[in-house]
Amino acid sequence: MRLGRYVLYDEIAAGGMARVHLGRQEGAVGFSRTVAVKRLHPHLAKDPEFVAMFLDEARLAARIRHPNVVTTLDVVATAGEVFLVMEYVEGVSLSDLIKAARREGGEMPPAMAAHIAAGALSGLHAAHEARDERGESLELVHRDVSPQNIIVGTDGVARVLDFGVAKAAGRLQTTEEGRIKGKMAYMSPEQLSSSGVTRRTDVFAAGVVLWEALTGRRLFQGADPAEIVGKVLGLEIPAPSHYAPAVSAELDAVVLRALARDPAARFPTALEMAEALERAGGLLASREVGDWVRAHAGSAVRDRALRVAEIERSASGISRADAMEQSLGSSGQVSAHTTVGGDGTDRSQVGTALSRAPSSLAPRRARWPYAAGAAIALVLGVVALVAGRAEPPAASAAGEALPTPQQPEPAAIAPAPEAPAREAPAPEAALTGAPDAGSAPTVATAPKAAPPKTTRKPAASAKKPASRDSLYGRD
């Protein structure tokens, strides 16, 4: 499906407000890139409240620039369609990783969980510190921090996404009084009681996420919303090490402080909690986290990567060899920034560029047969040339060919000095000026028997065709 300059493909996620598709952004001169397209449900696209919320998400997310936040690239509103264009991240949600670890009968390694949570907290801190065009604080609070809204890439980086229900100063769409937005199991007590939210509200939600990542269990769960609310407000929260003995006391302390019901007892900022996790949980290289994601995400990451590669190939409409050829500039050097798409690019320009490219860019396997063939032809030509100068013509009156090496040696068949054949020369020899058959074997030892001109003419006539045939490979 095409929407403007974007082409939509498979659906990769769905929520209450929108669905997320794989997409391709297409631009001028063959530019294209893979993106994620968040598309508002059709029935909600007709609701002004949801459209305002959706557009607010795009406006707020565009103000956050941080590696731990999924980047919003574009927002498009057409007749009956509203969608956000975001960077595509190869990875899976933290929710999927927790489930995968649980299926394998264990929990996520504490250092891994701490690394992911610290990255998400860094992204949240960037959101909390975001400012508008005038440099004034947006006072942004995510309000929906959950494992589903944290994606962990194969590059080992955790990213926060989905600011659809975020609260911010100057937001066009406001929450109705008494209306709760977000997932109850990750809400802070003050959020549930509608007593106001601050950045410490997101710190509490991050504490719930980390507790579940360490234990592989749900912290606040119930048969209905009322039971969940009751647990959030009054459940005695056990330390993660109660269910996961590998969790250290230092890590327990960080989690329990984040889950304090009194906001003043929590970490004042998400960044301070992230720093505490780095001290308590140890540091991991992003490569280690990325390897762990690939190993425990099942076939989800692999299948998605294959699908993206298939989409990119079909969208470009060219083979890998064509792409390599089209990446050659007019100077004959490879341009790493050239992207060729299936938008009707003039292939004749590519051919012109290739014709000016130096031969050193050609693959070696494509050149060596021609070089070897030329060398062989040259050697054969030289041999034929030498043979033509050293050997006299051996054509007899009957037009026979030169004797082969298997024939008797010339010394064994040399005739007497008196050549009777001189009295009756063959008509062909008289026409061509070639010596008769009787004098041919004695030319080398008796040069006076034949004039110099008659010996040079047949040598030249024999040498020229042999040389040309050898050079073009026809001998």
C-alpha cells in the first residue's frame, strides 16, 4: 500500500490506538530507506480527540533527541489516514525477551536486565529534559513505561518508544478529569489516585519493569482492574532476590527505592537511577547485549531481518551486480553513499560511468582469461614468425604442405647437386616465383642456386597469414 512517498508492507505490531507496519521511504534520485510506520486505526482516525493525541505524540517525540529514544522522522495526515514514520530498529520488545527467558526456564541475567533498564532510564531522562522551540521545558512525563514500550535492538541498545499518552505542558489534547491513561500494572500510586504526575512517576514504572525483568514474574496482577489497583496501593513488595537469588543486595536496594510509594523517597531523576544501576549491576558491552538478544529472541529477529532484506530487494528492483555497477561514479570510483532504487533510474548513465571507469575496478576473474589468451596468441605469433623466416616454402608442384617433424631428416633425402627438375619446372612454381621441389632442400647449403628475390617473396607470403592467424586465435 502506498501513502504519499511511503510504501507500507507487513504489520509487525498492534495496539489499542494504532498498528505498526514495515515501510519504505522513497525519495528523489533513487533514495530509499526502511522505516516503521505507526498507523492510527481507521475508526480512530475519524475521532478528533485521538487524532490530536496522535499528532501530539509526533510533536513531542520530535523534540527528544537521544540514542535511547526511537526517533520520529515524519508525520503524515491525509484524508482518512494519520500515521507517524519512525526509525526502524532491528530488535524485539523487552516484554518478548522476558517471555523468552521464562520459556527457557530461567530469568534474565541480572547484569543484562540492569543494562537494559539503565538505557531506558537514560532515554526517559532525555524526555524529561526536553524543551520546546523557545527553550522552555516541556515538563514531559511518559506515563506509559512498560516492557512493551522498550525495544532492545540487536545492537545492544535499549530504546523507549510510544509517547502517545505522555503528559506535557502546552499539549493540544488534554486528559479528561478522572480518566486514567496507560497500563494500570505499571502506574504509580499518585497516577492511579489522580494526584498529579511528575518525572518520578516514570521512575516508579521503570522500577516495576526492572523487577519483572529480574524475576521473570508480574509484580502487580489481578483478575480485574480493581484488584490491580489494590495491589499497587497496598501490596508489600518483595525484593527481586526473593525469586531470583542471583540478584545482588545492591541491585535489590536500587529496585526497592524506585518502587517507594512516596515519590519523595524515590530517585529524583531517571538519570540518577541509571547511574545507581551501573554501579550495582556492573557494566556490559553493547555487543554482549546484542548477542544475547539474538540468542534468546528465537526466530523473530532472524525472520524479520529476512523479510526486510526481501522488501529492500523487491523495492529496488535490481540485482546485487547491478547495484555494484550503479554505485560507480563518473570518475570510476565506488560511491558508498549512492542508493539506487526501482524508480526508473536511467541505466544508460550507469553504462557511461562504467565505460569511463579504470580497468582496475574490474573483477580479476573477469580479466585473467583474456590476458592469458592474448599471451598465448602472442607466443604463437612469434613462433610462426621465426619459423617463417628460417624455413623455406615447401610447396611442391602438386601443392603439398610443408613436411611435418615426423618426416625423415633433410640430410637423408638431400638430392644430387644436379637438379633434373630445373629442366621442367612446375607451372605453379613458375607463376608464383617459388623454387622447384628439387632445389628446396638445398637452399640453406647452396644459396647461389636461387636468386635472393625468389627466396624472400615466398617467405613473405608464408609469414603474413601465419602471423595474423596466431594473433586472433584461428591457427
